[in-house]
Amino acid sequence: MDGNTAALVTGGSRGIGAASALRLAEDGVDVVITYVNDAEAAAEVVGKVEALGRRAIAVRADAADPAAAALAVERTVHAFGRLDVLVNNAGVGVIGPLEGLGLAEVDRVLAVNVRAVFLTAQAAAATMRPGGRIITIGTCMTQRVPGPGGTLYAMSKSALIGLTKALARELGERGITANIVHPGPVDTDMNPADGPYAGPQAAMTALGRFGTAPEVAAVVSFLAGPEAGYVTGAEFAVDGGHAA
């Protein structure tokens, strides 16, 4: 990074989002993170970024709100004068039997996992310069759904593969890349490696263990950096061999 790079990480107050924000800061990037409820956790991430010598702000923005995308992009450009890297990380997971999923659940999952990603990418692309990066966090369940209950979540995240490939085509002539990262079971507060369902999840991977948020963030870092300038429209599995 050139030391004058700015990133927006949605859902950056915890888990993969927080790890990505910190890794980008280590790479010399100023960072804006969005959060919904936990202002204290968001402030902690901001403090850690600043401790690494980079600037950071936290923006409260619910991805379910269509106005949140433009707000987050506007705040980033206002704070740092530019937006170079978008990490579309915010998402919700609803796992349950197909017949038990209500319309409200369907609408919220699609609003957060699909519409918000599209709108944020759209707003970011309008201000990005050549060399811009759009990185979306998908899921290993787009590659392999190992059991029942994941229909809505897998459907929503699978839409992001098509979005990523289309963005790569549409923005390629402007020198902007778009890629998607598919984490497997990752140890976060939402899905802890010592949780009640952790054993079966770990057993589904070739490595027999959960991944860590920094392992996913390392791939985000690569895709955001200059060495990935010829990588676009691609999918990257960071899943411990879940799809093998």
C-alpha cells in the first residue's frame, strides 16, 4: 500500500470484519468500519487501528437499511478523501428448516446479504479510482451444503458469486477488481470453535479444525494489495478443505 489508501469494511466491529480491518491497518491502510449495535466493540477496533498508526472511524449503519450503503461510502470519502478498498463483510445467517422460514426472515436475509452488498458496491464503484478493490465475504456453503437447514443462507450468499463476476466485467475497464472469499467454519463469537455444533463442523473440513479470522483476513489483504492487480472475478476458498 502507498500509505494513502482508504478502506471501508462493513460489519467491522467483530469477527472476520474486525480481523480484516486490523490486517489492512497493518498494511498501511486507513479504515472505516460499520456496525449495528455494539458501539463499544466498534470503538475497540478503532482504537486498535489507531494503535497501529492508521486513522479509523466507526459508522453506525444497519445493512438492512437501503440508505446505509451510501452513508458508509460518503463517510469514508469525507474522512479520508477517497475510497480504494471495499470489504463487503456484513451479513446475517438464518439456519432452519425450509418450511419454518417466514417472509420476514427471507426479506431480512436478502436485504442484508444481497441488496446491501449490491448497493455498497454500487456506491463504492462510483467513487473508486483505477486500482480499486471490491472484496466480498461469501461462505463455504456456496460450494457445498453439507446438510439441511441452510437453504436461505446458501441462496443469499450464492447470489454474491454472480454479482462478483459481473462486477469484474463491468469495472475491469476502469482498473477496478472484484473478488469473493469463501470462509469455512471460522472461530468467532457468532460461531465459536468450542460451541455446541463445532465438532461436526470441524469434522467436515479436510484439516479437521476451525479456521481463524486472521487466516481469512490474510486473503483479504492479498486481494486488496498490489500483487493481486491481475486477479478479478475469482473465488477464494479459505475453508480448510470443506469443499474438497
